[in-house]
Amino acid sequence: MIVNNLVSVILDLPERFYSLGNRSIYDLLKESGYFEHHADVTTSEILKELINHPRYLDHWITWSENKRVPTGWYIEKVTDRYFVGYLSNMLRTNEAEYSDESYAVANFIKLEIESIRNR
């Protein structure tokens, strides 16, 4: 599978998860082929696709907002800044601040899908 096609499938994961309703995000990510090609899917590749398809930006921010877990990666928008970090038992760690939405979301996506793959 070409990396661009794989990244396109990954970008659509939140929408597929909500529309299917009966599939785990783990299963959807595994079926995408990401597990076999995870090293080829870089933050830069994700960023390129987000720039070409900005409609996915809000999908991933909403994905983060809708997570109801005490531990995991998050992205948060505060005015014109974006914060990506790790929530561990309600404590924020490894937080990075970004001024560019696409770059912040690309970083969040890579961290999020790697945490899903490593479950």
C-alpha cells in the first residue's frame, strides 16, 4: 500500500469509528495496514496529507475531546495555540505547545496511533 493512501485511511479513522459504531479503533487501525507499515507513516507524511485535506483537523481534535480515559494522548486548542501532551491519571506530562494547527494535529495523530498500535 502506498504511504499516502495509508495516511488517507488513517486520517479518516475518527469518522469511520463514529459511523460504524460497533468497531474498536484498534481493529480499524489494524485493518488499515498501519501495523505492518507504521515506520513508513511519519509525522511529515501525516502533515502533508493534513495540509491537502484540512477537513480532518477538526475530526482529530474532536476525537481527543471525546476520549473519556484517565490516561492517553490529547490535543487541546486554547485561543490560537495548540497543546499536545500525555494525560497520566489526570496529570499532564510531555506537553508541547504549537502555533500551527496542522503540525500540532499531525504530531497528535502519530502519537495517538502509536499508542493504539502498542496496546
